[in-house]
Amino acid sequence: MTPRERMIVALEGCRPDRVPVAPYIWGSEYTWKLLGVPIWQAQHGAFSALDYCAGIQRRHDFDWVIPLGWGDGFLEGKQVVEDGGRVFISEPATGRRWEYLLDGHRPVELGANGEPAPERVIMPGVIETEAPGTIAEVDAWFDRRGLDPAAQGLDAAAERAPAALRALFPDHFLAAEVGAPFHPVCFALGFETALVMLHEAPAAFCYMSERFMTGLPATCRHLAANGFDAGMSCDSWASADIISPDTYRNWIAPLHERVSDELHRAGLRGIFYNTGNVLPFLPVMKDMGWDAISVEERIKGVEIPIGDVREAVGPRQCLFGNFDAYLLLRGDRQAIESEVQRHFDTAGRHGAFVMGTGSPICDGTEPDAVDFWLDTVHRMFRYDGPAG
């Protein structure tokens, strides 16, 4: 089987010739090692999503290819100097200077005295103290900001999911992130304000989520037209450590199901990665029509055993493994083998399974440890009987 065929068979709830491997690698974290450049160059240089994917696949050849990062071009027209273990960026045309913080992986602008200038640090997101309470107020909120999520969604899709990816990887399973309904509201209003809105005006919250998703149908059509196989929706904070099972079932689950429906309407498969503790939500999640469900390995001290997830969703629902990314970071070969065996015994023995990571591969992970993990999965996941 090709990697693409292998993934499709697993997502259909069956058993391929060997288990597919499809971990998360987010942005420039860890990817820079595979590109062979310093992280600031990978993160802020002219590397495209194609470059990122090619660098990952050259080393590891996973069954799926999913563009989850690219360089943002910040270094264009700038000079980089390493001095005493520190990294400084300057822009000759303007005289502006930054220090790239190696522990935080971001540039901070420096003032005339060479010290960080906090007033020039632009943090993502907006903190608002009052949220819209009605549908009319939500519409007015978008109008005041001149936001057109439909256009923004399509523009982002073209960058996230370039058409050339299928030509570069003709035999691999192509997926792309398509966005999610819950966390965009939290980013737009601020976490606390958004949660208060969900509690006091849940209909307005859901309408705001729908406004943010207006570009989803066009994004799905873009992916299908450019040879992609699936969309992956990663939602943050829509979990039992943040909201109640009743709130999830009555308000947020229908939004998640809508994403699944839009993907299928475009002829794509849907992969749902809902972070946090989703164990209480699995009875609802398993009936949303997702082709695969992916979960974290733990959240706020709550372990999420993959065997418990399998028991909750049944034998034919495809699962992504939540292999512990910290085991890969530590590189303990014996522990890696034991964890692979646990996944096989409790969730993957009969198929409908893709070996994945519960969290993205950590930045400090050595590629040799990932190679060992990949080899171990192929060696230890042995299905009984023919594929299918």
C-alpha cells in the first residue's frame, strides 16, 4: 500500500498492511533541525510550507503530510548577528534592533539603550472587558473592525495548503488545518470574557463562532480542488477542564459537527483534534461523523489513556494515538517501546488506528529518537491476518 492508501484504510475503520504514522509537528518547533538551519531562520526566513513539509519528509517519511508552519519572512532586509550565545537582528534601513529570545522563540524589539522596549512588543489577540450579548451586537462587533472571515479564511487556506503539495507528494495522504469554532472567539475577546459570554449569552457566542467560520466552505473546496485528502480541525479549550459536558453537548458540539459536515460536503475526510480533557465528551464526539478523532495525552494532570478512548468510541471509529511527546523528548528507548506496545494492546490491535502524538513533537527532541519511534511502531504493530 502507498502511505495515502494506508491512511484511507485506517480512517475507514479497517486494517491496512501496517499502521500509518502521522504525528503533529507545529510550526518551526523541531522542524528547524530537519531544515538544517537555526530556529530563528526557519521561523522568520523565507521558508514556505512546501519547504517545511519537504524537510520533515526527507528525514522521517511519515504517512501523512500536513503543512502546519512556514517562515513568516520577518528577516527580509535585516541582518542577524550571534554574540555570546545571544541573537540580535537589525534593520539597516530604519535602525531598529531586536533580540531573538532563544528561550521563548520570538524577537523582542530593543530600545536605544539596548534593553527590551515593552511598549513596542505587540502581543497577539485582544482583551476586551465586555462581550456582545445579542446577534445584532455580534454583527456590529465585526462591522466596527472591518473583519471579513470569509476572505481571510480563503487567503489563509492558500498559504496553509499550497496546490503544489500534491505534486511534491503524489503517494502521501495530504491534510491541512481548517480552523475550529471555539477558540477563535476566545482569541478575539480574551479568554475570560469569551467564557462569560458563553455562560450568559450562549446563542450569541455560537453565532459569533459561526461568523468566524464563514470561510470554511470555500476553504474546504480549495483543499479538495488542490488534491488534499482531509481537513484537520484543532480546537483549543473546548474541553471538560474548561466547559461542562452539558455546555459542550448543547452549544459547542453542533459547531464541531458542522465542521465535519462541511469537510464531507467537499469530498474530504475529517480529522478532529480536540485538545484538553475530552473523556466526558467522547459519547457525543463519536457520533459527529468524524473520520478520525485525535486527543492529547494528558491535560492539567488528567491522564487520557488511549484504551479508555477506544472503549468510549468503539472498534470502528479511527483513532489517532496520543503517544507521549515527552517520551520522545527524553529519548528513553525502553519507555518508547513500552508505550508503543500499550497503544497496540489497548487501542490499535484490530485496526482503525493511526499512530500519532498527543501533542506536537517537542522542540528539543532529537531526530534519532523520532526515527527509533517510527521503526519501533513498524516493528511492533503486527496485525494478525490480511489487510482490510
